[in-house]
Amino acid sequence: MAAVGGVLLVVTACGGGQPKAAPLPPQPPAETLPAYGAPKVEHPLDVGPVEKVPCEVLTPEQVESLSGSLRKPPSTEEHGAAGLACVWVFEQSGSITVGPNMNNVVKGLSTIYEARERGQLEVFRPLEPIRGYPAVHFAQVKPAEGSCDIAIGISDDRQYLVGTSLSARNPHRSDPCGLAVRAGEMIVEHLKGRQ
């Protein structure tokens, strides 16, 4: 967990240091989203069907296609105000964590773009759209090797988070964001199919 702009986000990367803060004008009202330069989501997706069952967003076969067999069945974890997330642990070591950030203070990708403007992020890199949905790689502190956190804007006021944490034995350790993006593609397609 990390607090970005005073908002809880599910993240997997670890590191030291404190976020920096800089004064900003007040957050615009919700009806003006997106804000702070975040891209607009043209075709919003509803996460209601998977909010309480985050492990249903990917099948075990899909997860194994990402990085090999699983060491154990997926587990659902409570991440405070951010809601439930699903964690898959790979046999070759490492894990992937996914979940909709349901904190009612989070305002989609605008939360992360605001954190960038406030100087609270060590890493901020917009990604190519994931199946047509805007995404960004972000971190409050320098990520550990093999770790990557991405947020996918599934509506102007909601984001879906994907985090990878891959240890030395995992063959995808050198490209953890690539693995997160591939998982994100599957998640977006699943959500589209549940609309």
C-alpha cells in the first residue's frame, strides 16, 4: 500500500524515502474529471461484476500463460480503503496482484497525474493504451528490481491496478512492466465481456 496524494493505492514495489509535496490548486470537482492532464476514458467499464471477486478477472490458465505454473491457488486480500485484490504466486517465484481501486476518494488516473504534479512520484511513465484504455507506470519510490505497478483508467473516476513482483528465478524479471501490461490486456478484455 502507498499513499499518493493522500489516497490509498495498491502497490507491490518496496523502497525507502518519503514522498515530496508541493502546493497545488485544489482538486477540481468530480464533474470536471479527468484533471491534471490525465487522459479521458471514452468507453468506461464497470468493475461491479468483479469488485468482490477480484480473482475472477483472470483464469488460472491465463495467469499461467503469463509466467508459468502457480505455486498455490490465488488468494483474495483486503487492501484497506482500496478494496479487495487478488494475488497469484508463481512456481518460478514472484507474484502478480490485481484489483480495482475502489477507494471513493480515488478519481481515476487523475489521482496519479495529480501526484506527479505534486512531486510525489519517483516514477511516472504513460504507457501505450491497453486495449484502448489509458495506462501509466507509476511508483512513489524507486521500484525494487523485478517490480512494476501500472494503473489502467477504466473510467474517468476509476482505475484498475496491476502490480508485479518477480524474483531472480522468474524469467520475466527483466521486464516486469511487460508482464503487467499483458495481464492488463486480459483484464480489460474480461471487463469488456462482463458489461
